[in-house]
Amino acid sequence: MSENQPIVEMQGITIEFPGVKALDGVNLRLFPGEIHALMGENGAGKSTMIKALTGVYKINGGSISVDSKPQTFTGTADAQNAGIATVYQEVNLCTNLSIGENVMLGHELHGPLGINWKKTHAQAKRHLATLGLQHLDSHASLSSISIAMQQLVAIARAMVIDAKVLILDEPTSSLDANEVEHLFSIMRQVRDSGVAILFVSHFLDQIYEVTDRLTVLRNGTYIAEVMTKETPRDELISMMIGKSAGELSQIGAKKSSRTVESGEQPVASVEGLGKKGSIKPISVDIFKGQVLGLAGLLGSGRTEFGRLLFGADKADEGVYKLHGSDANIDTPASALRGKVAYSTENRRDEGIVGDLTVRENILLALQAIRGMFRPVPKKEADAIVDKYMKELNVRPADPNKLIRNLSGGNQQKVLLARWLATKPELLILDEPTRGIDIGAKAEIQQTVLELAEQGMSVVFISSELEEVVRLSDDIVVLKDRRKIAEILNDGTISPETIVQTIANSDVETTNSGKAA
Amino acid sequence: MTNPTVKRVAEPSAVRSFIQRIMRNQLTWSVVALIALIVLCTIFDRQFLSLSYNPRTGGLSGPMITMLQESARYLMIATGMTLVVSTSGIDLSVGSVMVVAGAISMQLLSTGTNVWLSILVALGLGLVLGAINGALVSLLGLQPFITTLIMMLAGRGLAKVITSGQNTDASTVAGGEPLKWIANGFVLGLPANFIIAVIIVALVGLLARKTAMGMMIESVGINKEASRMAGINPKKILFLVYVVSGLLAAVAGLFATASVMRVDVSKTGQDLEMYAILAVVIGGTSLLGGKFSLLGSALGAIIIAMIRKTIITLGIDSAATPAFFAVVVIIICVMQAPKIRNLSAEFKRKNAIKASQKAAIA
Amino acid sequence: MKISWKKGIALVAASATLFGMAACGSSSSSDGDDAKKTVGFVAVGPEGGFRTANENDVQDAFKTAGFDLIYSPTQNSDQQKQIQAFNKFVNDEVDAIVLSATEATGWEDSLKKAKEAEIPVVLLDRGIEPNDTDLYAAHIGPSNTWAGEQAAEFVNEQFPDGANGFVLEGPAGLSVVNDRRSGWESKLDSKQKVLESQSANWSTDEAKTVTAGLLDKHKSQNVQFIFAQNDEMGLGAAQAVDAAGLKGKVKIITIDGTKPALQALIDGDLSLVIEYNPIFGEVAAQTVSDILDGKTVDKDIVVESKVFTAEEAAKVIDSRPY
């Protein structure tokens, strides 16, 4: 397969920003009919490299050739004309347009009276069908389908321009296992038709499952191009982080499960908390220093339950107690005052305030609790910002940078700092490690365990079962917006156990004292 | 980089970075525009910058003084508008709130009400109208554009109801002197209304930046949902900015009517919402919301007053004044556009690339 | 206060029209018996002292004369609203329409419709352009040209050797502005020098700013007269003149003759006020009544106005209703 000529050849790419060399002489070759993974930690230069290839950034040095023809991209249109299509990290479609319009945007079919919508939608349907998405209604609004489906629509959109090269930047970060499988089958299908695919993902499993070749970057430099099959995982990891694999200890592996004393007062306790159309009544007790995992498939009600606990949505039934006394948690503000904090899964829309600085983003929630007219004294604010940026290793270590200019992992750390600054007793983390690189992921996992050890209660929501099992003391399993089990993590639990629990959920499974 | 053709006379880098910083700063261009207008006026009227002491008013007099006097009202509405725009809203009703405040003060004064009470009622009414805007936008979630457009229409109607459609004149009413002084008097030789306006802008600035108000307003303007999730009550913030805008518009209305002690129910405050929006845009606050600059807007307000002064000084034909206004504002906005500001840097870069390519061929 | 609140209610109705709820008029067309004739009044609405006095007078006069008058004001001089109101009156088949136009141009189509429907139209105050006398039954109003002429003649009289001054005009393009200017220019002696004409938009506040600017600019030119095309602007000019310490040295001439202007004239802030007589409701009602009775009337009825000096103003000020 690799005998043929590369369709894209990037040689010695250098990109400079004021004061920084983002890329320094990086090479990348993409071959038709191959899935190629671009590997590296956050900040390694993956996104910059992709932006160079898609014409977003102008290169300061090096050359790009497509189909053996040298190219100078002065904008994204040039790259598109050269046959390079992209699906970005965060879905970047117009949610207020219909699915069909999104797929065909800029490529609508014209009739004598302007756009012929009927034909355009028919064409959109054909494109969707080739990706096995024929069940989608082309006229439905994009916002009416799940984020996961929107992602697949974005890929359909990229294919509209008859691409020779398809770039998928973190396409799987918001998909669940089934959807990932669906995506991979689509990717293989596209690959087999002779398209070169550039794939970026933080999930090593996925890299090994679907890619043929790897290029590894580190700190803006080129490390190696290797065949996926011939490269063991630990070797790949050490190429990426520049340390040997052994140094990355298995976080949480040595963790001893926390046991609940009988008669102990829970920090937070909900009884029959639910909201119509969102989640059925759930009862859970959360104890001091406990990590409570919430496991379940996408759409099982994990996030919805987290939001109820935080008052982001208003529960319409149930009792909510903090330290044994009734608490009226119906807004985020009231939750924060009750020392409950929630880090959202939707970092971009509900988490960061993009045009504010890192410093302001960290102080925001603390300030909201104190009230508008009691500003955090400057010295205290400096100390808080400094402390958390150091503890959580936020990069770049400049509190006055706008948060939107940070990588996903660092944004996540800033948000974590925001919640920690409020000194919560109960911290709800919804997908805190999604879409961030291995290094940051490990740091956040480590932080969760440390916080629990210091006595904070943590509700840990993740679609990665392995992560949930490794970090949690107890695991609440959700399915179809109901709690189907609560499992004590006594060391014998594996992701398999949870998968089976979900699969056999007609039978209510409980191996700990608590009933569903 | 060893190529001699690319090498230029090196400036000390500290100086260069300082210059670059200045060039990138939006305020710089506002100041440049202001100076350019003053220079233009001085060319047409050599006496433009001359100041003399006027014993009748107890203050300085001269073209610049009347300009500052007129700028006071723009300072007020531009400040309120800045906060509203920062929440990604807009307040089209400021001109109408001005006429309502002016109408009630003149009407009360002419029917024998105490001047201070009249002022208080006018300010209170501005506050109430702002609160209605705020309540509709924050609690009912109506679009700011529509809400304040309705208030703009209703406000002028209300002003006419207050004065029974008359242009109430209180210039001869005894006891109106304090109000008259506010718009026409002088403090230390400078116009009292300008001084008052600057103090109010400074107070709002302090309130915004020394408390968390500014950050919260910006936060809500940038990402309302994320702000709510961070424990901020966006409704409270939205309500607040419209109330402030209404109150400041009432102050502006007092300035405008007290200047001649006469309200003109169809002219007072007319089109001034546009001036306020222009001042905000010139000042560098995005109409999409987010980061705001009160200093920038204040400068924008003074530029608006200066443009109007320029129109009088140059004797521009009345039919052409809107066009002149538009051209000046467009020039300022274009100068401030990041693309234009980066143009010189871009030129340098391109030249360097060309030079190096030539060198490579040679 | 009671009366003013009633007016207030009328104004609320006016603003209601603005919100698209065309409220008035619909009840009128049904009167089959010839008890009361219905007259539609396409009016300007609150604009200033002159307009208010004029429209109140017209309304009162028509009511006294036994007409059923439907008052339909516009807002902010919006001609579109006037045309809509006019067409509605035509559709409702009123017996006659009196039109007080905000703008002189753009009325041909509407007037033709009225003519086809055999509804006589009487123009109040402002004429139409082009002045096609076939399209209306009569025009009643004071003469703007005459008013401009009086201002010029006063200046000629006061400064036989010539003087410098400037003119404050209304918004560019209005026929009132053009007529007052042409009257002024036609009679102004060539010895008199108008340094500059600028618009102050009929507004007191703007006039003050503009006058202050012009006084600064022409400081060395010994400005001796200011002709303000209406009272509102004259009052603003007077304040600027006062602030510059030139009270009494600059003669200010205004047109309209509202009470505040007459008061200012008595106080010496203004030097001459030329009336633009708003009280012609009775003439208008009589004319409409004559037309409906089939009598012939003059096409152009000029309403007489007065020229006020301080002395004459003192005589009438107490009885002045507006």
C-alpha cells in the first residue's frame, strides 16, 4: 500500500508566531488509501500543522506539495481547491441551519431561480447515505440531532467537495463506543476509495485500531514517521512525551477503596431527585472523601444528573440534603453557596468565557459567590491564581492570556482551578478528561485522587469506563435515564463488569447496600 | 537572514515594541482622529483654539469650550450604552429617555415645583424607564433591539403626554437657576456639565473596575450560559446595565434641556442613540459584546461632539452634514480595523520575503 | 391640568397609531343621513407651538361649525403615515379632507384618488409642489415668503448702511425653509452681508450650539443680525448671544409668533417676531362648508399675519393662547 507516491508531502514546515516557533522543520507525508495518525501531546504542534495544511496559517518556511505539485496556500479556499477537506476538533457547523444545508453549504445546487433546495437536499441525502446516515432527515435542524451525529454530518460535509485528503481532528472526542465504531467503518470505507485520511485522536486504542501510519511530533519538532503495526504502545508514548513509559505510573492503581462507616453523615444526599423529560428520580448518598463514578452510555442521563446536583437544571421532584439538612439548590449560584461545584462536559459553551483572561476565568465563580460588590482583594486573587496555575500546571503560565488561546487540556485545568478556588465540598466533574492529551489527562486524574484524599467528595462522570473504574470508590450505573445499579469498587470491578451490568439491566444489579 | 538586502537599520527593540504597542492600541487612533479634526478646524478658523475669559459666565469661552459643553450629554449616553453593548445588547431608547427626563423636569419646573425635586423626579423617571427595559430583556428574555425600540417610540410619546405636546419653556421660571447652571455654568473656568459628566464616567469606571461589576458584565456578554454556570446571575446583570443606561440618559436629557431651559418634544435627544452607538464603536467595544472600554467610549463621545463642531466651523452645507458625519466615522473605524493596523507589518514581511526570494534566485 | 390630560389622551391615541393599530376613522363612514358631514383632517401632530395652536384651532372651529372632524396626526413629520391616513379617508368616503402636509412633494397620486372619488381637498398651511391647482379645492394659510420678506425689510430698515449677520435655517429641503429663504433673499438689500447660513433643525438646543459656534468663528466680523427661520431657533440663538455678552448688540429676528418668543421680545432677547398666524380654523371651516354647498371659493386664501415689535407684543401677550 505504501509503495505509491504520497498525495501530500510537507517538508521542513516552520511556522513562527511573535516570540514562539510553533513548528520547526516538521515533515508529513500522506499516502492515498491510508489512514495516517498525527501524534503528539497538546502543544506539540498537531493543530498548527493541520492549520498549515488547510491554509489557515501561512508557513514561514518549508514546502507543501499536493499531487507532486508545489502549493502556496493563502487561505482555506486554496486548500479546499487542492482537495483537502477538514473536520475540526469542535464541531463547527451552523446549528440553526438544516442538516442538508450544512452538508451542502457553499455547494448548493443552483436552478434558474437561485438555489434549488429540492435538488440540494436530494444531493445532501445521497452524501449522507454513502456514510450510512440515510436515516437522517436532511430538512431537520442540525441542533435537533446529538453532538455525535453532528460530527458525522460534519464528515459528510467534508466529503461534499470530493476530497483527496480528509482531515479528522479529534472526531471521536464526543462520540460513544458505538458511534466510534460507526465512524471507523466510514473512515475505512473512505480510505478504501483511495482518499488519504489524516486522523488526530487522544485515544491510543483508536489509533491502533484504525490507522496505518503515524507521524509523531513533540514540542513543534518532527520526531518520527513509523508504521502503526510495527510500533509498540510504550514506544509510541515515550516518543510522544520524551520519557520512558515506565515513568507514567498507573494512576489510581494503588488506590485503596474508601470505606463508609456506618452511621456516617453524607456530605450530600439526594432522594428521588428527578426532572420530567430529563432524568427519572434517583437517590444517591455522597460521603466525605468519596469518589463516586457515574457510568453509562451517552444519553443515559449522566450529565443530566450532574446538572440536577448543581442546580443547572431545576429538579421538579425529590429531596436534596447537604450535611443532613434540606438544601434549596435550584441555580448554580445556590449550589456554589452550598459548596457544590460542577465542571461541565461542554467546555466551549458552558465552561470557558473565551474572551476573558485565564486569571478572570479562575476567579469568576469565587467572585460570583462573594457578590459583585465584594471583589476578591488583589493580593488574595493573585495568590489563588498563582497557586492553582502552579498546582495544576497550566501552560502557558501566563494568567493574562485569553483562555480561548489555550489548548483544550489547559482550558480544562483552568476550569478545574475555577471550581477549586470556591473550596467546594462536593465537586462534580463531567467528562473532565475528554478531548485532552495524555499528559493533561494523567494530571487531572491525579488531581481528582488527591482532592478526594484531602476530603473532598467527587462525582466523576466519564464515558471512559476504564477511567471511572480506576478512580471511583463507588460506581453508579445509569441506563435510559435511570439508576440501574450502584457498585462498590472493591478491586474486583473491571470495565467489563459495568458493561455487563448495563447489558443485563433488565435485572436490577446491586452488590452494595444501596438499592436503585 | 545573512542576506544584506534584508538587513535594516536596527531600532532599539524597546522603542520599537513601544511604538508597536501604541500603534496597535485602538485608543491611539481615536486620539489621532480627535487631533486631526482639531487641526482641520484650526486651518479653517485660526481662532479655533483661542480661549478667553468671559466675565459674564465666569468661565472660559471659545470653540473648544462649547464643544466640551455639548460633549457632556454624549459622554453620558455613551457610557450607559457601553455597558449595555458589552452584554451584547443595545439600548435604542436613550434619546427618548433623554426627552422624557427633559420634559418632566421642564414641566415640573414651569408648574412651580422645586428645582431639586424636578431634577430628582427626572432622574427617577429615567431609572424607571431603564428598569422597564431591563425587566423586559432580563426577565422575559425579549430581544434588546425590539424592547428598546419600543421604548424609543413610547418614550417620545410619553414626553409629549407630559408636556401636552408643547415645547415647555422654563427659561423664565424663577428658581430654575441650579438646573440652568448645571448645563451652562462653569467650574474653575471649565463647563460644569463637562466636569459633572467626567466625574460620572469616572465613578462608573471605578464601579466597573474596582468591583467585579465590569468582569461580570463582560462575562455575561461573552458567554451567558457559562457565566450562569459559574454562579453569576445574568438576569441581574442585564437588568443592572439597562437601569444604569436609563439613569445616565436622564442625566444627558437634563444637560440637553437645561442648556436652553426648554424641552423640544420632537427634537431633544433625536437620533442620539445613533451617536451613542457610534461613540461606543469608535471606543473599541464590539457590538457583539464582551470586553468594553469606558475610556474609549468617552473619547468616542468627545469625537462625536468634535465632528459636530467641525460641521459648524467648516460651514458644511446642511444637506451634506449627514454624509460628512458618516465619512468621518467610517475613516476612524477603518483606521482602527486590525487588518489596517497590521498592514504596515504585513508590508514589511512581504518585502522581506521578496528580498529573500530575489537573493535566493541570485 | 385637566385640559392638558385630555390632549394627552389624544396623544396616546397618536402614538397608538404609530404602533400599527390604526385606531381612528372606521366609525365614520356609516352615517348615511346628512345630519353631520364628516371631514378627515390629515394633520402633522405635535411639532411645536405653532402646530399645536393651529391644529387645536382647526379642530375646535370644525366642531363649532357642526362637522364631524376626524383628527389623524402623524409622528416626527413622517409623510408616509400622512399618505396612509389620507388614503384611508378616501376609502372611507369622507365628505371632505383637510390636509396639513409635512412635505410639499409626493401628493399627486393621493390627490388624484380623492379627485376621482369626488372628495374635495383643502390644503392648510403648506401648499403642494408642483402646484397643480386642479388637484385641490383651496389652499388656506399664511405666506412663508411674506414672512421672509418682512424679516429682510426689518434688517434693511435697522441698518441702512449695511451690516453683517447670519441665518439659522430649518432642515434642508423643506418647502417652508425654501419659501422663507426666498422671501428673505428677494428683499434683502445688497449692502447687508449674510456671513453664513446653517441649519439648526428647528431646534432651540441646536440653534444655541450653532450660534455659539458661528459667533466664535465670526468674532471679528461684528455680527449685528441673526435671522432665525422659526421661534425655537431664535430662542436658542438669543441664549448664545446672551452668553457671549452680545445681548442688545445683535438683532434677532424670528418667524412664528409663539408666546415664549413674544415674551423674549418683550424682554429684549429678540428684536422682531413675524407672526405666522395659526388661527385660521374658522376660515377653513367656512371654506369647506362653502365647497360642500357648491359655492365657488378662492383657490389661494392668504391668512393675514402680524409683525410684532416689543411694544405690540406687550399688548397681546396676555391674550395669546399659544
